[in-house]
Amino acid sequence: MIKEALRALRKGEMVLVFDSEDREGETDMIKAAEFVTHEDIAILRNDAGGLICAPISAKNAEKLGIPYMTSILETASNKYPVLSELSPHDIPYDEKSAFSITINHRNTFTGITDRDRAKTIRELALLCKNKEYDKFGKFFRSPGHVTLLIASKNNLLERTGHTEMSIALMEMAGLTEVAVCCEMMDDETGRALSMQDAKRYAERNDLVFLKGEELINAYYEYLGVPVPNR
């Protein structure tokens, strides 16, 4: 199924990825940021319903000069002590947060419309694709309506969140390592959409559905690293 997922991503299609029952127990809709359209944002908003984010690789984040949000809070806590009390040290399913800053492209209005968010996400990917990192501040402003997520430096070898899964897919597909993702929510239960319902959604819409374990194993094989026993 991993080959089908990579082919779909290269064609500008979305794929669905379930992490695991032992982690968030969530399915994210994922697409290559360089292909995102306002129609895609509408689908994420209406059919997924979670937080629309843009995962980026650690390398791209370093080139852009942007930190994790936890680093910003830590630095600013000297002036605003309450920020140190907000440390996400008690995340029940993870050891750290991937959240970074929020941005809008400067050629957007409010930044929240489907067209505005699509432009922000797509233009960020194209900036990284063209290695125009020094123009980041020229073309984008912060705060904004697109949340950036930074993948761990060693990606899935270090952390197995949807941020890393998104970037692993981009890397294996040979695409710019910037993605868009959104968690699938359930209107009836008020919780994350179950894996079974996410699979049914994928089948109805002719989308590829992946389990996290399959993706992680494929990534280890892609890197030529022995798959660990879990």
C-alpha cells in the first residue's frame, strides 16, 4: 500500500494515515503542500474537521530559522513567567510538541479563508522547493492562520507523530518536505474518527489508507536501517 500512497501523493492526491491505538489513535488526511488548492482546504475543513497544519522537515525549519513554540515560550518566560507554567511536559501520548509558529502569506487578507490558507501553505512549499529561505520574512507574516509543525531531526527514527509521518511520505515520494495535514474528527461521538470509519471514508472516496506501522517500517527500509522490534 505504501507504493500506492507515494504514487497518489506525486499526483497531488490526499492519503489517510492512522498512527496507532497506542498513540493518538487518530487518522490524518495528508497531502503534499506544493499541490494544495482551496478545494483541498474545504475538504480538510468539512470532512476532517481537526486543525489544519503544515508539517515541515527539521532541515527546512533550520533553513527558515524558525523554532519550536516551546523554545519561544521558554525564552519569553523570563519576561512573562506564566509561560513557564504552560510547558507541555504532560502530553499523555508523547514527550514533546511539534508546534512552531503560525503564519499567513503577505498577499492574503485575513488569512483564514480557504483560498488564503491554500496560498500560505502552497507558497511556503514553493519557497522551500526553490531554496529561497532568505525571503521567508519578505513573503510571510506571523502570527497567522496556518500552524507550522516541525518534524524531529531524525524524523520517524526519533518520533512517530503525524508530523514525522507526513514528512517521511514527502521524502520517500521525492517531493518538497512540506505537507498539509488535518485530523479526522467524529461529529457523533465528539472524538477522533475511528480507524474503521476512516477506512470506510477512504474507500468511498478512492483514497489510500495507511497504518502508521506500515509507513514506519517502509521508512526504515527506505533508509536502509533495521526495523526495530516493537
